[in-house]
Amino acid sequence: MIKMKMRYRLLHTISFFSLMLLVSCTKRLDQKPSDGIIREDYWKTKEQVRAAVIGCYGSLLGDPTNSTAALPELLFLWGELRADMLAPSLGTTASQYEIMNVNTTSSNPIINWRPVYRTINYCNTVIDFAPGVLTNDKTFTQEALNAYVAEAKTIRALLYFYLARSFGDVPLKLSATSSDADITDIAKSSRQEVLNQVIADLNSAEPNAPLTYGNVASDKGRITRFTVNTILADVYLWMEKYAEAIAACDKVINSKRFGLIGSSSAWFNTLYRTGNSNEGIFELQFDAQKLNTFYGMFALSSKQFVAANRVMDMVYTTDEVNGLKDIRSDGASVRATDGLIWKYVGKNSQDLIAQSDSYTHWFVYRYADVLLMKAEALAQLSRGQEALDIVNVIRKRADALEGSNTHPDPANVTEVSRFILEERAREFMFEGKRWYDVLRYVKRNNYAQIDFLLDMVTGTVPANTIRATQTKMKDHNSHYFPIFEYELQTNKQLVQNPFYK
């Protein structure tokens, strides 16, 4: 464990300083033509390529040179604010209320996609300029180059997948620019075009991505072939390509490299607090040198959010008679006594960590996600019993209560799909997935389940705005964010998303 922690901290230290190097390089680019600076001053050795790739991961954690939000915080807000598992608290900001109440405006800073495009530009820089190092450093191999480019393409694909699900049509920036924030004069591409590029990047990366880096921290904190397969499954599921989603899931499952962490007294610590467990597929790695920002969001007296009442009452349910509980509920996702969001601030099932120890990872994908994605795809192909068999594996691990079991008819696609949706809520509570899961469920088959979304908002918005909010939600364009006003001002080819014009 000590050796693993040392490797983990070394990886983060490299990441931090690589990011600083890239930022420094970007600032100098403003003084001369970008192509000349990038080619002449930096891209000379394989060590520089590695540093640039590690810098892409560092950018995911947040840029130390400015105040823009760290991506995990942004992805949490994008994936949870519009859903039904959060409730406001003393520290909830006006911007957060605005989105929770389905009243988002283009001036809301939470919809500023700049941190995402900053990291995309780092990835583009690697993709564009790393190949040139082959001629400068004869010790740099084609195999190593292909692996590094695969990492960059996968990170880029993942971020465009988030953008497409959050904003719909977005600028598709595929080449490096002198400033990581520069997307001037790029028109939006359609959602379909963006998703097609995501699939192309992932298919290109898949055969070249490493199977292992030789240590646990890197295998969980960097892109592997199994990360690529997992993202592909998620994208195919979103695109309603169910056979392809199952095939991608099976590549991860059949590798036998992952498993569920069993129910035990050490379950929470192993899976969440320590991280990098056998269940982890891709985790953004925080540590004592780079704290996450979740402590202030969830644990302080001025915390921004608590769990909605329905989390314990309706999602996990309770069993006061027998004293049983779903292990994912009280003392894992939430502290039942006061609704405190526990997953990122608990030391174990009972004790709160100190703010200086706020380095629980951000879980992009876990093995449970692969299993439940496969179950969802199976359900859509009318293979309901196979889907339910997988869900029951997840539920058995979690000691799920009978009160949360709706006993869907295996032959009823709608019932099985709804059961899987709610099981995903239990499994991935506060992991930034709920809104995307709901939207995927609702938009399927030409919004056949739009009533689910209309019912959901009745419990999340003020009573006097329910009817107006439901009217908004009937417009499918309202399910995507507006473009941030600064982007409209600086990129004249952009047009506002239809619902917000």
C-alpha cells in the first residue's frame, strides 16, 4: 500500500509540473506564431511527449494558474443539478438555484465550457505535434507514440461526449491553437457529427491504448484499453446502438481484470476513500498535494448541497423493523441523520474526514457501470431476464432492500428499463451520472418516456412553477444548456441554442 501511494503521488507530481510546463508554454505562444514555438522550443524528446500527455490529466484536475472550476466539480454540477437527488443548503449559490429550478440563463457561470475546451486543446496539441518527435528522438518508438496519442484521443472523446450530452450542438475543435481557450470563429457541429467524431477517436485509440502501465495507480488514473471500451459502451448506449454497447461491455467483462468489491466493513474505504480498487476503471486522482473541492460543497456548515429526502425514503428505502440497510445508502452515499452527502467526505461509514484530507477520487467509470450498461442494452433488445440477472448481481453485492425491488416483468421492456434506471441511481448516487441517465431513458424511442421527466420536476422545483417548468420540459431543446454569453460574444459564428433564443 505504501509503495502504491508513493507511485500515486509521483504520478500526480509529474502531472502537476507537466501542466505548469504546458501553461508556461501556452503563455509564450502569444508572443510568436504558435506553430514555430511549439515545434522549435518543445517537441524534441519522448520525455516531453510523456510530460505533455500527463499534463492532459493534470488539466482534468484543474488549472493552477487560474480560477476556472476543476472539471470534476463542473461535471458533478452538470450531471446532478438538473436531476432529482440533490437539495439546496445554506451555501447554495444563485447560479446553482437557477439550474436546479430549470431557469438557466446564458450568463450562468456553471455553463462556461472553457475548462473542457482547455483540456481538449491540450489533447489536440499532443495529437498534432507528438508525431514529429519521431524524427527528433530516435529512441522514441512508433508503438510509444501510438499509445500516447490513444490517451489524448480518448480524453478528447470523453470530453466531447460530455459536451454533446450537456449542450447538444457544440464547436468541434480538432486541431491545436496557441491559446488553450481559443475556439474563435468555429461554428457548431451537430450532435450527430460530434458523436461520430467521438466514436472515430475511440475506435482509433482502442487497439493502441495500453492494457497496463505496470502499477495500479496508473492503470486506474490513466487511459487503458478497458477505459476506451467502457466509454464506447456509454456512447453506443446513448446512440441507441445496443448490440455495439454489449460488445464493448463484454470486452471489459471478458478481460477478467475487474470485479465488484464485496460487502464488508472495509467496503467504503476500499472502493471510495482509498480508491484505485479492483472495481475502478478510470478515476481522476486527487491526493494531499491536490485536494478536491468537494469538502466545501458537502461538509462545511455553509455546504452547498444535501441529499434530497427521497434518497433515503424512496431510492434506497429503509427497514426499521429488521435494522437492515443497503450498504450504498447511510454511511456511504449519504448520512441519513442530516442528509450530508457522504461519498466524498467520509473517512469510513461513521467518521468525517478533515478538510485537509479531501482527496477522494472522482469516479468516471467503475466496473458496476459496465455491468449496468450491459443490462440496459440487453433490456432494449428484449432480453429482460438476462438484464435482470445482472442487476441482481449488483443488488446482492449491495444488500439492496426488498423495498427497492419493483419485481419487473422480464418480458416488459419498459418495466425492466425503469428498474435499471433506478438501480443506477442507487449505485452511482452523486457521481455525476443521474441527469444523463434520466435523459438517456427519456429520449429513447422518440421521447416515449417524457412523462418521467415531467413527473420528476414536480419534486425539484418550487410548487408555483411546476406547470411552467413542465411546459419547458416538453420542448426537447430545453434539455440542453444554453451557450455561455462570453462565447457568443467572442465567437461570432456561434448561435444560441434554440430554446434560449
